[in-house]
Amino acid sequence: MLLSLGAFFFSFFSLFCAVRAKSSTGNSVLVVLQPNLKRDNFTIFFDNLEKRGYDLTFRAPKADTPLILQYDVPSFSHIILFAPDTKSFSQDITPQTLVAALNAGTNLIIALSPTQSPIFTLASEFSLILPPPGTPLISHFPARDTPPSVIPVPVPPDHPLLTPNTAPVWFSGIPFAHLNNPLLVPILHAPAESFASDTDSDSGAEVLFEAAERGGEGLWAGRSLGIVTGFQTRDNNARVTWVGGIELFSDAYANKLLPSGARSGNEQFALDIASWTFQESLVLRIDSTTHHLINETAPREHYTINEDIVFEAHISRYDHKRGWSPYSGLDDLQVEFTMLDPHIRTALLSVSGKSGLYRTSFRVPDRHGVFKFVVDHRRRGWTTLKASTMVPVVPPRHDGYPRFLSAAWPYYVGAISTSVGFLIFAALWLAGDDKEERKKGKGTKTE
């Protein structure tokens, strides 16, 4: 009886964990795996995803089903494209359909290799410049017993989307240069002493340097190159991560010891970039916004110029363990009160003791029209916070103006003094008595 009851609760718990989405956008994942790559080579990575609640579906690059898009609707929340050497894909896997899926909210992880493939043409759409085919990243440092193309790369200790103090990761693949695009999220750079070359010897670097100078793309060397880079779309916050080598996700690199003798950080690093790409980490949203006059609580349909108003926003952050929860960690949030151009731009500060609540107050400009409260928070690696609320601003009613204006007192005094002087003069003129004129009038009548 106890065994059957325990089995029931275990089954229920397993079903609950499987149903609950670990990502803020869904838990269905399509893995496109080329035939010469076996699933068993990436069991650590795939098992970690399944443990977090993701439902993985595998297909070959040339397979017809399952489709990426059906009637322009994504069939999966996320896509992992592990087909770096594939020359031809099925009709539903093209650069155009991948961009369409991204625009529809699907997140992508794309692995590359030194072999040129149709995916090479897609990289330029994301402001990435790839080196010539067949030029992997090479480094002779540090001293190790691996080929120069298998490099231990240090992980940034304070990157916001990576676990702090992650051990260096083994990498083998190609680097890429970044164009000036604010939507790019550099995650891992090439080591300073590395370079891209078509041979393992240093002689190939000189040839590549001369070719790069003629092409105007600069030297393919150093930390200016990226080997893992993210990209987040402007409108729907969909994410795509470009990885220069698929071996970074492999079991062999996850279990491979570093030159120092410690275990590599490939397992944790791969899970971190998957967590960011699938929108588990650095995901924010605006739950609600409200506005009202000071000392009031209900919003008004319109406001009058020079009134003091309060604007509030409730912000939440997603966590794969707890789901959505109030978040007060933003210190650079702003709100604009705009009509065509911002008339007021002020900081939205978190309210002490009220988690997730941000508040500010300001005076309405002395200009009537249709204004908007605009929150537009864009930080690299974080989802965009954008909210807009329209509200009219009107001049005072006919009985809303002050009876007397302090600035007009000189005019008031001038008008009153003129009126008083005129009344005094009129009174004296009308009430005055001229005796000499009266006597002269009487003398004329006697004669």
C-alpha cells in the first residue's frame, strides 16, 4: 500500500515537473542534428535540458517533419541547430524561415564550424562577420597536449548571464567579428593571443593577415573576436545565440581536464547560454502601470496643466524555479512624459518596502495636448521593458483660473487709482459751488 502510494506521488510529481514550463516562453525544443553527430555525444547537455523540464524533439536536417513553421505559426518555442557541416537542408529550414521563426518569438541556438554552409549567409543578418572558410581559431598558449585549434578559453567572472567564477571552457571552431549593433550581446571572446588561420603553424597567420588587409576587415586575432555571441530582437525580445564550434556542447569537452588539472566549465557554460537563449534568465516584464494626482489613488481621464501627478510601474523578473516574482533591482529605470518630444524625463525609483514597485512624481508641463507616459528600458542582455499610456492635458476651466494674479498687481493698482481719481474729480465737479458766477448772474438780471 505504501509502495503504491509512493509511486503515485512520484508519478504525479514527475508529471508536474514535465508539464510546467521552465522557460518564460515555453518548453518545447526542436533539435536539428546532422547525421554524423550522435545524440550520445551530447548527452550531458541534452539531459540537463530535460531535467529542467524541456521537451526535446530530434530531427535530421533533411527530414520533412516536424516542421519549424506551420501556417506561419512556430511549432516549437526553441530551436537548437546542430548542423554546422550540412550543405543542404529541407525546404522548411532556410535562412528566411529561421528569421521568420525568430520574428514569431522562437529562440535559436546556432552552432557553426569552419566548413561553409547555408547558415553562413544568415550570420551577416545579425551583424556578424565570419572569417574565410577553413580558418579555425588557433592559439599556442597556454602550453598543453592538445592541438592548437583546441583552446581553453577563460570565462568572464562577472558576466550577467553566466554563473560567477565558471572554469575556462574548451573551444574548437571559428571566431567572428562584431559590427556596431546595440542588439548584439557578446558572451565569450577569443583569447588575446589567439588568431584565425588555415594551418596550425604561425606561417598561416601572415597570409591571413595580408588577405584581411586587402579585404579591409582588419586582423582576425585577439579579444576583438567573439566565439559565443547572443542577439536579441528589438520588438519581441526573441533571442538567438551563435556559437563558433559545436564541440563546446559535447560530452568530451565537458569531461576534459584543463591544463591546470581542474574540470572544464563547458557543462555549466552550455547550460547558462541555453538558459539565456530560452529566456530563463535576464527576463523582465512590466505587470502594470498607473498614474494619479498626488493625494489621490484613482487615475483621471485627463489632467490640467501645472498639476502634480504620480506615476507608478510594477516590474517582475522570471526565475526558472519560482516563476514570475516582483523585482526591485533596477536603478536606471526612467519614464518620459512626451508629446512628440519628451517634455519631462525623470528616474523611476524603487519604493522601499514594496517589492517590484517603482514610483516618481512631477508637475505637468504648462502646455496642453495629448501626452504619453513612456517607459522604454533597453539594456544589453536584458529583455526590453516598454510601456506607453496616453493621457490628455487640458488648460484650466473658465472657473479654474485664480481670481487675481500676483504678477498683475501693478495693473490692478493703476486701474483702481485711475477709477478712484475719476470719481473724486467727478464728485468735486458736480458738487462744487461757484459764488462769484452766481452773483454775476443776479446783477445781470437786475439791470
